[in-house]
Amino acid sequence: MTSSVTHLWRLLKWGRTLARHGALRGIEEDPLTPPPVRRLVRIARFGARVPDSPDYAAAMVAIGPAAVKLGQALSTRPDLVGDKAAANLSLLQDDVPPAPFEDIKRTIESSFGAPLENLFSQFDVKPVGAASIAQVHHAVTTEGREVAVKVLRPGIEEALADAIETYEWAAAHAERYGGEIQRLRPRLVVAQFRQWTARELDLQREAASASELRENMVAEPGYYVPEIDWRRTARRVLTLEWLDGIKLNDRDALIAAGQDCHALGQILVRAFLRQAVIDGFFHADLHHGNLFALNDGRIAAIDFGIMGRIDRRARVWLAEILYGLITGNYARVAEIHFEAQYVPAHHSVQEFTTALRAAGEPIRGLPVKDISVGRMLESLFSITRDFDMPTQPHLLLLQKTMVMNEGVASALDPDLNMWETAEPFIKDWIRGELGPEAYYADRIIETVRAFKKIPDLIDRLDQYYPPRGAAPPPPPLPDISLIEGRAWWGYALAGVVGAVVGAGLLLVLG
């Protein structure tokens, strides 16, 4: 197990980089920051030239791949890092210099136990895209099909594992101070981040996600998911159909090609709603670079490393919440939050209804171009603070995806109203899910399941069954060996002394 000294040393190095980009100012000035953390921040920025305007995204890129991925995760948490930081982190494009081709070739050949020439008749040495975890090459299979080949970067698993272990250590120490930090549950954020990166590091699992989404989206003919080449896919290599199209952020090129931007925006909104509300399995990284307009007017999606999943009960609640906000039925939205146990029971449903009205009324009926997403999120997150609502990571990922989807749709057609497009879709689904036929079908299924549970319940009467909320069970949190307050300061001081001594040795030996 990594020692506390190593964790502190890493944090100080990373903190130094963050300080040079002005990214520690908010932590140092926040009155809720625990004193030991504030002292560590001051040590990290000592002597650094701090810019007036912080650049969180650039700082994460400078630190390395794990920080880039963490920054992308934190961009979904304006409640944790603030609106400005979240907006800046959302700019992370994950572009890095490519790994040497010989390393990529070695990875492919070791994955399939065959020479590259036996798999591909043509393989472009220069990648079409290089990110912190993997890079993508254009190739042609021995059968003559054009494909995109995604390959993990060498050593990325070890680099991410070391960094995440330190994130877990830091989160455990921050959370023990209670208060606002404890409500935001940083340990759970890191645990979710570990799950997120584990999925991205298994390209065979990403292929399975793409395959599942492809099957689900047959119901939306305007939305296309490329076919997987399973013969040339493994844990570190993913091969899928090559697509030629125009990125959705290039509106001028789309118009010049004769594409209907309004229709594309509607396809995008409907596809997202089908994924999130009907299937409960959605593409959670819908930025412009992952979406293309094909020549036949369809939208194609790529990069399925980050996917979200919510169960049926949560989807029903989600649909009712969205429909309630669209129609102004804030009382029902408030009731759902209490039913789902998103709001602690000691709060008033009526007060929560009023708070939702204050957040929802300013945006109802407005076109997307007139809606301030930042203002809306600020209102919603102030509600979570005022009503002691614990963080729901699965809903935050969905919320982040919804905001990204809205942003892409508004870039295609500034007059497209996402809520108007969504209303009939959600209304029909709610009628099907909550209508009398669905109600009695659900009751029959629940009754049969209840009878099947009776033998097991008799054997386990002495066990306590907690009420099940809408959120999935959280991932297990690792055991962290905490250090006491005085030891924290001592370790930090030791780290600084070590840094000075190390720098001195470098000067002497250089």
C-alpha cells in the first residue's frame, strides 16, 4: 500500500502545477475549506506566479492523463467545484501527443497473437486522434472493410491506478471534516471515477456498450451506431466500422452539404430521450467530437467509453420530473423527490415545491438560445444545499449529458426548444408506463415475484431490509489509513523539506 508520505508528495507536485495555473485560489479563499487543506494549498503555491484568471483545464492537461479524466468527471459537478470551474473543465478535449507506432503495433499483435499484416491489409501509422487513454487509427481489414482501430496507450493502467489511489486518500481526509464537504461526498465521487475509468480501460466492454446501444437505437432510424468488428476487438484494442461524416459543431459545413440542421437537432433530442427515459442506457459523452452527420441525414455517434444506466423506477421518476417541469406541475415534481428519497423527510414538501417553482418558471417557454444553463444549474444546486440533498452521482451524469445534448442541439438550431420537442415524447411514454394497462401488469408481476420470495423471507426474518431508493447502490469505498491533524502538518512540512533538498541535490549534481 502506498504510504501517506507518497500521497502527500504527489499532492504537493500536483498542487504546484495547479497553483501555476491559478487553480487553487478558489480552494484557499473558500471559508468552508478545512484549515489543514488550506495550509497545504499555501505550501503548494509558495513562490509561484499565480495568474489572475484560473485555467483549470490547462492545469489538468499539464498534470497528466488521470487528471484530464478527473477534470472531465468534475466538469459534471458544479456543486463541488463551482460553476466557473465546471465550465472551464468542460473544455477539456483530451488531445495529447500520440504514442509511438511501434508500441501501438506491439499492443495489437500481443492482443491477438498474430502479426498486424494478418489482421489489416492497410494500417495508417499516423492516428486520426490521440487522447490520454487511447488513440485511434484508420485501417482496412484483410476483407477490404474500412475500420477505426482504437488502442490503449502503453502504461496507462498503472498511471491511472497510482493517481486514483492518491485521490481516494485525499478524499477520505477531506471528508472527515464533515459539514458541506461531507454532504458532497468526495469519496463517492472518486469511487464513481474509479468505476468510470475501469470501463474506459476495457475496450471489449466499450464494444459491448456500443453493441447494446446499437440494438436499442433501431427504434430511432435517424440515429446510427457503428458496427463492431468482434474478431479484431480485445481488452486493449477496439475495431469498429469507419464512418465518413461532418461534425455537428461545423454548422456552415452542414448547411453547405444540404443538411437540415433543425431536423438533426430534433433527432438528437429524441435519441437522447429514448436512451435515458425508455432504455435507461445512454451515451454520456455527447460532445461535438463524438457526433457526426452522415450523408443520408442521419446522426452517428462514436466513443462509448462513458455510458450511463438508470433502472426503471428511476426512469419513471425522471420522466415525471421532466414532464412536471415542462408543464409547471411543481407539486408533483416535489412529491417525486420525497418518494425517491432524494430529499430528507424532515423537510417540507410545500417549501420544496416553492423552491422548484423559483428555479423552473424563469426558463419555461423560452427557446434554448434564451435559456442560461448556468443560471438554471445554479438555482438547482442551491436547492440541493438548502434541502440537505445528498449527491446522486447517477443523476449528475445524466444531468451533465442533458446539458451537453442541449448545447449541441442549440448550436445546430438556436431556435430549437428542447422542452417542446421532449413534451410529446415524454407524455406518450408516461401514458404507456403509468396507464391502467401498465399498472395492472406491474401488479401481477410484483405479486408473482412476492410469492417466489416467501421461502427465502422465512429463512431471513431476522435481517433488516432498508427501503430501496432510486439511486443504485454506491460502489464500495476502500479502507484508508487516516493521519491525525498534527501528523498531516508534519508530513506536509516533510514534503516541502524533501522538495528543497531534492532541488538542492539537482543543482549540486548538475
